[in-house]
Amino acid sequence: MAAPGQAVGSGAQETCGLDRILEALKLLLSPGGSGSSSLQVTKHDVLLATLKSNLSALEDKFLKDPQWKNLKLLRDEIADKAEWPQNSVDVTWSFTSETLLLLLCLKETMIRLAANFNPGKPNPRIPEVAPALSPDALSISQQKTVQFVLQFVVTLGICPYLMPGVGVPLRYRTEFGAVVQDVVCLDAAPDATRRLYTSCKALLNVAQHTSLGSLIFCHHFGDIAAGLCQLGFCPTKRKLLTPAEEVLTEEERTLSRGALRDMLDQVYQPLAVRELLILQGGPPQSCTDVKTQMRCWAPAWLRRLCGQLLSERQICYMGPSVGNCCELLTSLSIVPAGAAGGSDAEVTAADWKKCDLIAKILASCPQQSLSPESYYRDICPQILDLFHFQDKLTARQFQRVATTTFITLSRERPQLAAKYLLQPVLAPLHRCLNTAELSESDMVPGTILVTEEELSRCIEDVFKVYVVGNEPLTVLMDSLLPVLGVLFLLYCFTKKSVSHIRSLCQEVLLWILGKLERKKAIASLKGFAGLDKAVPSLHSLCQFRAATQGGIMITIKEAISDEDEDEALYQKVSSEQGRVEHLGDLLSHCQECGLAGDFFIFCLKELTHVASENETELKTEPFSSKSLLELEQHQTLLVEGQERKLLVLQLMAVLCERMSEQIFTNITQVVDFVAATLQRACASLAHQAESTVESQTLSMSMGLVAVMLGGAVQLKSSDFAVLKQLLPLLEKVSNTYPEPVIQELAVDLRITISTHGAFATEAVSMAAQSTLNRKDLEGKIEEQQQTSRERPTDVAYCHLEQQQSHEISPQTGLQSNAPIIPQGVNEPSTTTSHKSGSVTTEQLQEVLLSAYDPQIPTRAAALRTLSRWIEQREAKALEMQEKLLKIFLENLEHEDTFVYLSAIQGVALLSDIYPEKILPDLLAQYDSGKDKHTPETRMKVGEVLMRIVRALGDMVSKYREPLIHTFLRGVRDPDGAHRASSLANLGELCQRLDFLLGSVVHEVTACLIAVAKTDGEVQVRRAAIHVVVLLLRGLSQKATEVLSAVLKDLYHLLKHVVRLEPDDVAKLHAQLALEELDDIMKNFLFPPQKLEKKIVVLP
């Protein structure tokens, strides 16, 4: 737009100063009468009266004050050249016009002052002196005055004349804005459009000065842009208008359009983007706010215009660097510009609406683009670069925006997203697939195929897109499926060492397995386990290697020599075993979604196939009729079949060990499990391979069906439809199984399923009760395993598991709110969790009776229950301490690991409560000969004594004499294992006696020296040296005081063992003891220096 008054009288400008102009502006802004009245009409009158008063006061100054003469001359000259009407009946427009003239005077004066300014040369003697300030510079107070004036000009000269929906309505901004909206008279001359054009034109003229332009655009850019959009692009009425009727000429509309584009190019681009987005607005939304409901949304022409202008900004402004993308995010306040604190950043990080807005902008191809593909080819690398932003304060925000953009583009443009986003992200993993073709240069052994940085960045990007984005789009799933095998092998490799990408790999695998269709997920798991060779995996020439920065890289394997074939075979076998174990760990996190249960059923069916497969079926022809090639192929098939069988068995073993009882989550999975078990039993009968294990497995599965039919879960008609697939199998079992009980139960189950539970025989109820009893007892065992401090219970549980099933599932459980007890069947009291004092006599008697049960799980659970009651100080249990002690001691004789370990725990807990009554009997039993107790029983009593010593702690000093004498006598026992046990207990005791060891230290030392030098069994000599290690380690710095009399003898003993002992383990113990002794003496002779300040109070 052309600026009025470019050349004005030089004399007026020479004598008019900035202070006079700013004084005139202050006079216009001076407050008038009181605005405290609550009546709206009064506020209007006060505002109009104030404006009239200020205008009259300014005219009086111009007419009466000679000091204002020069300013009046300058104002008149600019007014003569102005092309807008300055006088109006509407006071608001007269006020706005006068203010615009004074702003133009201020601009012209500042330009002339700057042109006439000639600063002198700086003095080199005083370089620290600041240079002279330009005379056109505004002070802080003057800038505030100009800002107030600009606010009045925009409020009175632009905002009232904007159409509904263009810009933010004035009445929604402030209370004063609502008053202004009502006092403006739109019917008075000049026309509203002419007023808007005049105000925008004059403000753009003032903004040509740099200082004034920054004040205008920083605060009022949006309102001026809204006015120019309305002036230049608002569609006019269709009917033809005469020149006299036209408010704006076509030339003026063209000038407005050009001024808008020039202003957009001139200002800071993030500011332009933000204001255009505000102008464009959003779609109407349901809202309870009255003001929001009344507000008009942007008209269609304005939304189209803003979209076009934003597209131009995006194309011209994004450029090839990711820094421009970051500034675009800053313009929308997603990332605060210059943010210094983390609190604001955290708040904006959670604002997903803004992230979605940015994603839509970046993912939408502008209309001005040559083609969508060219646009996405340029923009996609920048989106990927946003994932790798290094600034910690803003990295999370940029990554969220990049993830949302990635997902949006994948949803709207899947083909282009796969080409320009997914392929670059997954390229490092595709490079090492067994389906990829490696060039000759890449096949050189030791070549780094994927660097550490590439692989780490790839895994991190995949995690951000898939797990953080959490959108299971088809293009995303299909792109990741081919590289899942490599990703799983990478996860297995990270489990061998510490790596920062281990958790990322695990989360990605769990996410994709949970989102895939169940058939595809099972197929992927088959590939992970090695059961399906068709699933893409790591190239045979590639291998993972640890990198220098804690990451992982992919390299080409070195050539294997003949000497390394055994090592390579061992590495292959160990890697396959580790892969199966890591798969079990991964599936342990997939139980809630049901994937683990489905894969377990698949493996169980494979196991049934393995059990029923006859190797002779492969031998269709005699060997004499086969060629060498056919024989080789035949042997290869046999080897692959055997490998598959072993792999299935290993998978079943790992799954049985790792999965919990909640592996099955619905009726369908339980029915599939029972069906697989019945099929396996039928296959065993067909091959006449029926065994006790098969019989127990069959009984358990049929009992599980009886439990469901008995009321453990609320069955629906759809559940009975699933159960009906068991009818043919049950019929086959009832006709072929040799045991009558199983036959009868199979027939009854068929009847109950067929009648949808309307008829149930007593056999079904009995089978349900038996299964529940077994399940509850095994649940008790598992609970005790978790709470026990002794790791050998894990071995006992494995033993128990082997007794119950052979490669069958762990305890199955149904997630249901229904009661788990069938109707009419009571739960055994041994599995009830009791509070202190709640054990009844009947319950105690039942548990005591179960302690003699011939079934190992029942007996072990009873012993664990008694131990827990003793630990909880149950009164009725403690009253029968002698009987409980007898039960525990009798069960020490049992050969099962879990039973006698449970008995050991019970005796130890009982001895902790009544040590003076029980400890003498235990010592007598431990000190007895072979004729009274077996060596195994004495060893178990020794374990009890060791636990008692640990539990007593400092109180063990009270029982020092009988314990030491018993252990010393045990060292002379003819049984070598008993001697070693006594020495181990002696070491535990001496560690806790400290200074109380002084009176018997000579006896202990003499015993250790004699045994270490003369005992014929190496195990006993090792134990003796280990006692010395425990002594020195337990006493630490107190050893020089407690062992002062024998320390030299112990030193000579250790040196003797190091020099002359043939056993390496004993030498190692002695070397460890010497190191402990060396540390003790160093600290004794050279104590660490401490900087202390002592204050001595003189007498």
C-alpha cells in the first residue's frame, strides 16, 4: 500500500521533536470520567465523553499553545496528503483518525532524526564507552505509550469492522472490547470497509519504520492480517455495482492482497503460521460454554485462504533442514521457544491435540506441490530426523510429534509411508535377512554389515513408532513381520549381556505379538522357536557382536576351521537352547492376552504328533533299492525329524517351567487343552504305550472338565457348544481305555455335556472334588516355594512336577468371578489362609493326619501349613509342640526332597521358639552313631542345627558349650560326610561367637590344623580350610584380638596348604583365607587416616 505524506515540510520536521508527539498521544489517552458505574449504558457514555474530551483538549493545544505549532503544521501537512476522510459523526472514528495522523507524524519525525544523525568517531583511549544513541530510539516509557496507542487504534479502527468469523471477536477478548463493539456507529460515514482499509493502510505505513514495525507486528499482526484478508479476498455481491456504489475499488483490493503477502514474507514465520492457524479456526465442536456456542466459525472462503497461505508457508519455509520443522512446532507452542524450565515442557508434552494438529499439517500434501510423492520424498527424512533430536528439554515433544505424523501418514498414505518412512527405518534389519542378497564386498569375514549406531537408532525408532504410537495399522504390521525373526534373535543376544536396547526389543516384540492376528502370532512364535524354517531370520553368514559403546553391531562371521568345529557345534546347540528359554521368558508376559495359552496348546498338539509318529513309516523301501542320494536325503529327513522332536520336548519343558497357573484365560483354551490330552491318550493306546504318567495326565484333564461342569465357572450355551467337540474323544476313551473308572467317568462326562449339565452323576462330582483338592494342595506348594528362603525347594517342585505329568501343562486356571468350588463340595481346610488364633482343633487334626498321607504333595503341603502356623504363633499348634516335633523328625527320614526340606523348616521354626527344649534332643540325634540313625538323617539334622544357629544370632552364646562340643565330636566321626557337615556348622557358629570364642579357640584351632593336615578325604580338608576362611571373614578386624593366640598357627597352616595340598579347591580356600588375613593385618598396621578434630575439656 502506498504511504501518504512521504515528503513533508522540512521546517516543521526540523523543529518538531519526539517528546511533543508522544505528549500529544498521551493527551489522547488520558482517562476521562469515572467508569465505576455498573450500568452498561453509562460505560458507553463515559467512553464517548472521554474520547470527545481528549479530542477537544488536543485541538485546544494546537490552537492556543505556541509550543505545539510545529507539530500542528506537520500534522496538517500529513492530513492534507492523506486519502481518507478524517471527520465523522462517529466519535470513535474521529479519534482513530487523529491517532493515526499522530503515529504517521511520529514515524516521519523518527526517519528524519535518524537521517540527520552523524555520530562522532569513537575515542580509542576509552573503548569501553558505549556509542552514541540514535535520536530516533524510543525509551521504555515511550514504547509503552506507543503500545497503548496501537492497542486503541486496533481496537477502534480494525476489530469493530471485521466480519463475523474473521478473527477473534472483540467482545470475547476483554470487557472494554465489548463496550467498544457497542459504541462504534457503523451507519455513519465513512463506510466500515473504508475505515478498515484506512486503518490497515496507515498502520502498514507506520510499520515501515523498524522500531515501530516490531511493536505493531509483535502484538497486532493477527488483527491486521484478518483485516487484509477481508479487504482483499472476501467475495463481493454478485450483482453489478456502479463505481459510486463500490466501497473499495479493484485496485485497492489488489493492493490489500499484495500487502498481506508482503507482510507474511516480512514477519517471523512461526508467528505467521500461528496467526494463520488461529484465523483458520477449527470445525464446530459441541461445547457447553455459552460464548463458544454463540461464536461464529470462520467462513469457508477464509478457511480456504488460510489453508492456501499455510501451504505456501510450508513449502517455502520447511526447506531441507529439520531445524525449520522445529521452529514450526515452536510457533504452535508445542515446544516453548527458549523454554528454561521443565514444568512447562512437561505440560506441553502431554498436549496430544497440538501434536495431532501438527501431524495433520505435515502429513497433508499442499495444493501447490508438484506431486504428493515429491512432497513426501522431501518431508519424510525430516520427520525421521525429529526422532533423533538431542536437546533433552524438547526431545520428547519432537518425538511425539514425529510419532503422530508417522502414524497419520501411515493411515492416510500407506504406500508412500511404506516407501519413504518404513523402509528407511527398517533398512538395517532388512540388510541382514536370510532372504537378502549380499554383495561380494559385504561377504568378507569381519565386515561390519550394520554399525552400532545404525542398529541402535533403528530399534529406538521402531519402538517410538510402534509401541509409543500404538496404532496397529496394516502397513505397520506388514512391514515389521519380515524382520521379526531378526528382532527376536537380537533380543536373545541382548539377554546374554547388558544392553540398553534389550527392553526396547522386548517391548516391540510383546506389542506386535499382542496386536497380530492369532494365527500370524502363532506362526511368528513357531519361527522364533525354529519349528518353521520358512519364517525369515538372520542370514547364515551374519552374527551379532557387542560394540564398544554398549550397543550391538551385525558383522560377517569368520571362517570356521577344522579345529573350531566342535566349538561351533557347541555354540549352535547353546544358542538354540537359549533361544527356547528366551522365548519362554517372552511368553510369560503374554499370558493375559491368551497368546501363551494358544501357543502352549499348539506345542501340546505337536507333542501328540511326535508321540504317535512311527519312524518306520519313513522307510517305504529297503535300503538296497535306494541310491546314495536318496539315502542321504532319507537320513537328512530323519535327522530333521529328530531335531524337531527334541525341540518340541524342550519347548514343552520350558513352558511348563515358566508359565503360571493363569496361562488359560477362557473356556475354549481349556477345552483345546483337554482335547489335546485326550488325543494323546488315544494315540498312546493305539501304540500300546499306556503308562502311569499317561494315566495321571488323562485323569487330571478329565477331572478338569468335571470341575467346569460341576460349577467352578458359569457356563453358557456357547461354552457347551465348545465342550461338545470333546464328545467323540470321550466316546473313544470309554470304548478303548482299559481302566473301568476312566471308562465310567468318560461316559458320565459325555452325558453331562450332551444334557448341558442337566444331568450329572456322582462320579463327575467326585472327580471334580479330587481335582480341586489336588489343585489347592499344589497351589499351596507353589505359594510356599515363593515364600521359602531355601532354593532347593525349586528342585523339589521340579520333582513334584515330574511325578504329576510328563511334558504337560502347568496348573490351569480360569479367570472367572464364579466360585471355584463345585456345588456340594467343601474345600479342604489345609488350603485356607488363617489369621492368628483362627485355627480350630478340627483343622489342626486334619492337617496332622495329612502329614502322614502317602501322597507326596498332600504331605508336603501339610508340613508347610504346620510350619506357617508355628511361624504365626498359633496357640493350638504350639500346645502340641512335642507331637509336631515328632512329626517333623519322622518326615526327615523321607526320601523326597520337598518333604524333608519342609520338615527341616518346621523343626528350625519350632526350635527358634523352644530352643532349650528341642536343641538338646537335636544335638543328641546329631551326635548318635550309625546304628541309631542313618547318615542321611544326621546330615538333615545338621542342616536344622545350621538354621537354628543363624536364627539365634547373638543368643547363640547361651548354647555355646553343647554346640561346640557336639561339632568337635562330629569332626572325629568315621563318616566323612558327617565330619564335613560338623566343620561347616562349626564355622557358622564361630562367626557368631566373636569374643566368646576366646576360651575354646585353642581347641578349635588344633582341630582344624589336625584335620587339614591329616584327614584322608579331600572333602573334609576343604571344609576345614573353609572354616578358617569363615573365621577370618566373620571376625574381620576383631580377628587380631580374638585369635591373637592362634593367629600365627593359622597362618602357618594356610601356607602349608598352599605349598603341599594336592587338591586345587583346598588351595583356593587357603589362598582366599590368606588374602583375608593380609587385609586384616594391613588395616591393623596401617589404619586409614581420618581427619578428626578433638575437643579436650581441660579440668
